[in-house]
Amino acid sequence: MIHFVLLISRQGKVRLTKWYSPYTQKERTKVLRELSGVILTRGPKLCNFVEWRGYKVVYKRYASLYFCMCIDQEDNELEVLEIIHHYVEILDRYFGSVCELDLIFNFHKAYYILDELLIAGELQEPSKKTVARLISAQDQLVEAAKEQRSSISNIIAQATK
Amino acid sequence: MAGGTSSSIMETFFQRNLEDLIKGLRLQLIGESAFISKALDEIRREVKSTDPHTKSNAIHKLSYLASLHFHDMSWAAFHVVEVMSSSRFAHKRIGYQAASLSFHDDTPVLLLITNQLRKDLTSTNEFEVSLALECLSRISTTDLARDLTPEIFTLLSTTKLFVRRKAIGVALRVFAKYPDAVRVCFKRLVENLESPDQQILSAVVGVFCELASNDPGSYLPLAPEFYRILIDSKNNWVLIKVLKIFAKLAPLEPRLAKRVVEPICEHMRRTGAKSLMFECVRTVVSSFSEYESAVKLAVVKIRELLVDDDPNLKYLGLRGLSIVTLKHSWAVLENKEVVIKSLSDADPNIKLESLRLVMAMVSESNVVEISRVLVNYSLKSDPEFCNEILGSILSTCSRNVYEIIVDFDWYVSLLGEMSRIPHCQKGDEIENQLIDIGMRVNDVRPELVQVARDLLIDPALLGNPFLHRILSAAAWVSGEYVEFSRNPFELMEALLQPRTSLLPPSIRAVYIHSAFKVLVFCLHSFILQKGHFTSSCPDNLVPGISALALKREMPESSDLITCEAPPTHGEQDEGFNPRVSNQSCEDLSVEHDGDRTISHGQTSMHDSSEKNSFTYESIVNLINVVELALDPLTGSHDVEVLERARNVLCFIELIKAELPECLVQKETSVDSEDVKAFKIIELMSDAFSEELGPVSVSAQERVPLPEGLILKENLDDLETICGEVQVPPSNLFSFGSPYGEEKGVFFSDLHSKEESEPSTEATSLLTEHRKRHGLYYLPSEKNEILANDYPPANDSKWKNNLNNDTEDLVKLTAQSLVSNKKPNHAKPRPVVVKLDDGDVGSISAKRPEAKDDLLSGAVREVLLGSDVIPTSQSNESNKSFGKRKGKEKLNMEPSTELKENLGDSEKPDLEKPRSRRSKHRTHGKDRRHKSPENINEEREENGLRGKQKSSHRHARHKARQRADALLTVVSQTPVIPDFLL
């Protein structure tokens, strides 16, 4: 299974962390420090797998972002690379040629998309189209609520309540 | 009221949302931490607002700060729950996200969300259901899992595929937390395996893959389903997972392996996806290694990966190869060039992997060649990889007590060479091995001393702190085995060279002590050479001699005098047992007197054959050199150095007075035996020539506790006494009698010094040795038994163990005898002393985790209970099964009954493990050959005994087997259906 997902920028800034196994806050910072030290220093033409504390970390760099997933020793590395690519493609489709800023300002959306893709550390939705459809459906739900909320009459109603 | 409302409106209008926060954070001028703490203050205020929008916005910002800037948000847990329970989807989503980011199993508010989750899980809005499922997949405690099992059960067959998929994923977590959920949900989960929807299939296969990796045996009955998927599915995600499941199942059921190996090969041939291809390869090489043709195909595919330009595929190819090597070493040899070439790859991971493979190729015949290549290569590579190479050579060669080394002369010279490699940081390991080999392998000692001498004599090496440990080992070796040295004078100079001041004190002390040994050896050889000794000295020493001194001589003589008959067991006992009676000592000493003369004859012959002869001048010169070098050290601040230096100087002081006269006297002197100096020298050399062998780690425990010795006595009083004396700190034991005053000592005094001196030396070296070589000692196997009661001195079991040890020694001496007679032209592999390893491995076998066991028990029950309930199952398990079924419908109480049961059954287990162990010695064996049949049998004894220790299980299992042997025999057959028919 996937133990955690990390997005780290080339400068070592953390853009997203998702933990599927229990880690305390202290362990999380330690993991991040260790892994960004190992991964960011690796050259461009090296393999995408790093052995780390009995686990394997599969990473791939897209533009200025490193997508890392930590898996068990016997998991399939190439499959995880494909999951990473899959995630990036969905992000790309959702934001329209995604860039780091998109993820910075919409950190919650990156999480929502990841949640549609993986559950409990397992891939659950291999179809890009379905993920996109589900996410937009949920966004519509939120938007509808927002519109209703921000209408003038609603504010007046609340103030005079 | 109005005021409150208006302030909330103000807040709503002017509250910073997440975007503002992030923008602000990126543009802040006051420093990030200051900005964040300001933002946190704001959030703290906003979160208390009554307006749900303000509140959820605050939580949103907070979860951002928590997840990416790692600020604690546990204080807001209650507010998160409030937001979760909002009726608006937008807020709910924020609340759930915050919860899954920040909650963990110990969060107290988890108790409050059960109802909220239940409400959302049964909601008509499928997105709300999905939110709750995601949350549950992240945080599920035992309580949550138990209480929400019915909802999950319903969702497992919902028509909304999107929700069902998530429910399947969540089931995995629920099972892990609350194994009893299996009884409820498992059947529905299995039904999903037949779903036509690929996404559902992918999810459910993923769950089974995860479940099977912990306990494959329980899922054997599902093999037909998986087989169907393997044949029919076109989806690579699914196929990879199914392959993983088969990799786990195949070793358990040979018939299954036979069926699936062909379809797997078919996939391997046909697929274009590298991930699937690699998974096929991995499955074949790890679980189907006995199918020759499949393995061959896999190796062909591995080769394709190896020659690929993509570093990922190359890495995986090497990984695959390293799995194949375990069973088929030809695969590596076929791809030798690629592997060796990868050693110089740009990627450190690939280099490391190929190094592992190269080391896997090492065997007795090629170890010399490969090590040569690697050592040369390490000279050229970067420091990190260089040490990686050296480390793997060292660990491979020392594996299983130097199993693959035939030519130890070569190996010790390789060790010497490795120490000189500039980047070498493996000092500790080389040090260990130098000493270890010295102790274990008699025949290599001459070469070892030569290597040590070469290291010691090089003044440049003293400047490298990484080498100090190696030098310490070299110094120790050269002192301990000085009799093999070609030129002791040279050795002495090396040990006392001025640059030794660069060494840390502890190592310097080893140097000085080795110098002492060399000095004593030279003096002794000189005297022997002069032929002063007409007879042995033990006769002369009788008045002052103690049993201890006698004992010391005995093993020594038996080891050195190789033409003597192999030592008897009785002698060895003495080595371990301080309580041996004096009588036996004396008896043995009589035996030894006869041998002594022979030994001296031999040594002197040995001496005369040496190139350098000891002249009077050279001896005097030697003494002067030692005095000159050590004199300044009597003012050393380190107690160990000071002590050792003084020992040597006092020794010189003692003999110096009489030395000239006895040296001049030559053979004419009749009374030479009376000269004290001779006796001293003789005693010292006897003391030093005692051999230190490897000692079993449990040897200490075998020493019975002497009567009247209270080991756990409170020694607080001692501290007050010692506090006044102010002993300088030292980790080694040293005794503080001032030797300076001991000039005109009586014989008895002298003797006491002789006696205690080597003993401290021996113990300190021994403890040092043991500390470093813990690896080579036996872990104390029967610890719990020994801890409770030490076996009496003459316990038969204890003797058995000892006998094994001694047998090794016997073999050793016999062997060295043989090799002494034949000059070693053919170079047979020298004997390596090994200690009786016992059956440590089988005892410390890992026991599966309790939770997993519960889970798999439950799974077995469901699978076998619903599919094939064998009619002949023993009444015991049948009854419990029925009970469980009844309970399952209520589904309210957790496994209290189960726990009680376990508690009961565990008690007797604790009480009498010892008796059982001694009685049923066979049960270890029983456990080892855990054949598939056995597992099937186990499977049939369902969940009841989940938590029990496995040893217990076997014992009970056995008992039952005995009781109704007939039943089990009958039940075996129906339990194993031919899964693939």
C-alpha cells in the first residue's frame, strides 16, 4: 500500500502531504526532512526509486515539483509511477495545464482529487474521466451553496434575524 | 444580540479567506513565523464565531497551516467536529478534510463523531457518503469500526458504484481495527469479485492483495475467483494485484502453482506494459522458482530490462536478478558483464544493487578474484561507495564464520590491504575480524602477525584516526602471537615508536601491553636459548602456587603442545567452573609435568630455527629501548597507560638487578634455578602464552553461582569509601597497588602479582573482545530457563552443551596436529573454531501479530464456514462456531467472550512452558516443516485461538491430534478442496 504522498518543490517547500499510515507530527517533519534531502539532491538521469528505511520511495519530477509516494518493499514501482502520472494528468485536466501556483492556492482541491484517486493507500479510481466528473459535481454543490449564501437577500435576512 | 450579530457580519465581510492568507504569507514583510502566529490568533478568534461560514473558513485556513506548515491544530478538534456536522456541503467538506488531516486514533473528540458519521454514511447525497467514507478510511478506531460496521455492510452492495468502491477500500481499515467485522462484511466483499465493473474489481482486488500479504493461507479458498480474474481481466491495474496475490498463495499450494504458472507466462510474453511484465517476472522468480521454463523466460525478460537505457528498468532488472540468484545462480553468471558494468553507473542506487549482486556471486572458488577486482575498483570510486564495497566484502567473507574463505593467509593480507585504502572507514569491522581470525584460526597466525607488523611499522598510518582501531587490533595480535614473529626487536620498535603518542590512550595501553608481551617473550627465548632451564619450573614453584595458577597453565600447555593427546572434557570443565576441586587440579598437573619437558624442547628448537638469535647485547639493548620509551609515560594522565607502563618498568626493575650475572653465568651455573629473575620471566611468559579462545555468550550463565556470593547485594556503602579514594575514571578494571614500592618483594607477594596481573589482562581483553564480537557469540538461547534456576554444576544437559564445545576444540587440536606434520603445500582450509550454535533460530521464530491472527481467524471462519464446513470438524470448534454465529446477529457486544476465552487459555500457557519444552522437544521440528497440509489443518481450527502463542497452538494442536487422531485424519481431506476444479 501507499504509506504517504508528498509534494515537494525544488526549493524544498512542502506543497502537499497525505499520510495513509499513522505518523506523529514529529515523525512527519523528520520524514520530510530526510526525504527532501535524499530526493532533491538526485540528478536528473537517475532512476526514480529510493530505498528508505526498509520502504521504497517512488518519486517523479514534474516541472518544479517532486511527487513522492512511499510504498512497501514488494509493491510494484512502475505501477506507482503510473499512479503519480495519473494524478498529474488529472490535476492538469482540472486546472488546465497545472502549475505550482495552482496547487499553492488550491491546496484543498489537490487533496480532494487525491482522495478520489486513492483511498486507504490503495488506488481506487483508475479512470481519469470519472475523477474529473466527480470533482466537478462536488464543486457545483459548493458553488451553489456559495451563491445562495452571498446573495444580498440572504445577508439581509441574516442581519435582521 | 444585535451587537453580536453585527460583529459576526463584520467578520464575515472582512474575514481573510484562505487565498488572502496564502497571498499574505507569500508577500509578508514581518517574517513568516510572525505572520503565521498573527494568522493563528485571528483563527482562534474566528473559530469561536457563531456564524458557520466564518467558522468553516477559519478551520479551512487552520488546516492549511497544519498540513503544510506543521502547526498543531489539535486544540481546534471540537470546532472541526462542529463544522463537520454543518448541513451545508461546502462546510462539511472543509470539516471532513480538517478531520482527516489532523485527527488520529487518540483524539478525544472521536467519541463524538460516531453519530455524525453514521448519519452521513446513510445520507442520500452520495458525496456526503463519500466524505464520511474517506474520513473513516483515515481515522478508524476500534469503536468507530465496530459501531459503523452495519453501514459499511449496506454500502458494500449499494448501486452507486462510486460509493461502493470507496466502501470496499474502507473495509480494509475496518477489518484491521475490528476483525469481527469480517464475519459480517466478508461475503459481500467476495461477491464484489464477480462484479463486471472494472473499477469495483480493481478496488476489491486491491483489498484482497493487502489482506493476503499479511496472511495468505486464509485466502486459499478464493483461489478460483482470482484465477478467473487472471485469465479474463484485461486491466493491468487489476492483473498486477492478482499476480501479487498469487505470489503469496502459490508457495502454500503446489497444485495451484502448477495451474497458474502458464497463464502468468502468457501475460509476460504478451503484455506491452512494463509494469505488468515486471510484476510477472517478479512473481515467477520469487514464487515459482522451481518451474524451470518459466524462470528461463523471466530471465530473458530481465535481460531486456537490464540492457534498457531507462535507469528505472535497469534498476528493476537488477532487483529481479537479485531475487533469482537466491535459487538460480546461473542467472547472474549469464548477465555478469551487465552487472559488473553497472558498478560504474552514475546512479548510486544502481551501483549499490549491482554490488549486492556481485557479492551474491561470490563463492569459495572465486572469492579471491572478485575481492581483488572490487578492492581495486574501490580505490577509484567515491568515498561513500568505496566504504560500501569494503563493507560488503567484509560482511560476505565473514559470513557464517568465514565459510567461504579457504586461504586465510590471503584473507588477512587482504584485510591489511583494505586498511591502507585512503577512504577506508571500516576500522571497527576490520579490527573485529583481525582479532576474531587470530582466535579462531590457528594456522593463519604467522601470516597474521606479519600483516600486523606491516601495519604497525608504518608511521604514516598512525596519523589517520579511522585506522586507530585496526592498529589496536594489530598491536594486540602481534603481542599475543609474538612467537610467530620473524623479528621481535623490530616489532618492539614499531610498538614504541614516538608517533604512538597520536593514539588515544585506550589504544596506547594496548600497544604498551603488547610491548610487554614481546619483551617477556624475548627474555624467555633468550634464557631457553642459553639452555639454562634443565627442568621445568612448576616443581620449584610448589610452595606458593595456587590452584588458579595451575589451572592457567594447563589449557596453555595443552594448546601449545600439539603433540599431546587431545584434552579431555574434564579439563574444559575447569575452564568454566571455578568450583573445581583442587584435587583434580593436582591430578592433572601430574600428567602435565611429563609433557612440559617436551614442550620446552620444542619451543627452544623452534627458537633456534629463527633467523635472529638473541644475544646478550641485543637483550640489554631491548631493555634499554623499552625503558627509554616508557619512562615518560609514568607521568601520563590516563590511568590505563600509566598502569601498563608501570607494569613493564617494574618488571624490568625486578629482573635487571640479576640479569647481568645470570646472563654471564651461562651453563656452568648449577643454581640458576634459584635466580629469581628466571622464575619471574618464566612465570610471566607462562601467563602470557595462555590462549584466549572464542567463548560462547552463554558461558557466563553456565557458571554456577558460588555459595555465599550475593550478586544483587546493595553496594551503596562502597561508594562512600570509593568516593574518598577518588579513583580516576576508567572503564577497564585496574588494580591500584603501587609497584614502585615493590622492589624487594617476597616471593609470595611477587606471586600474587603474577597471578592477578594476567587475570586482569585476560578479563579486560576478554570483555573487550566480547563487547565487539557479540555477533559471534551465541545469544543466550534458553534464557528464561537459565534465568530462573542455574543448572547445578554437574547437570547432564549442561555437560552436553559443554561437550559440544569441547568436541570442537578436540577437532581443532587434532586437525592442527595433522597439518603440523604435513607441510601445507596443498593448503587445506584451516580449521575455524566455531561454537555450538544450537537451535537458536527455531526458538526465536517470529510470532504473527495478535490482530492479524484475529483477523485471519475470522476470515478463515467465514470462508470455510460458509463454503465448506467439513462435517467431521472437531466438536470443539464446531460448537464455538455455532456460538459465534448466534452472536453475530446481535452484533452489539464486541469480542468479550473471545477475549475471555483467550485469557483463560493463555494462563496455563504461561505456567508451564518449561516443562513442555523439555518434554516435547519434537515440537520445534513439527513447526519447522510447515507443509501446506499442516496449514490446511490449522486453518480448520478457526478463530478461537487467534491470540495464542504459536508454540501453544502447536502443543494444543498436538494434544488434540493425539486425542482424536482419527477425526483429524478424516477432516483433512474435505478441508482441502481442489480449488481449481
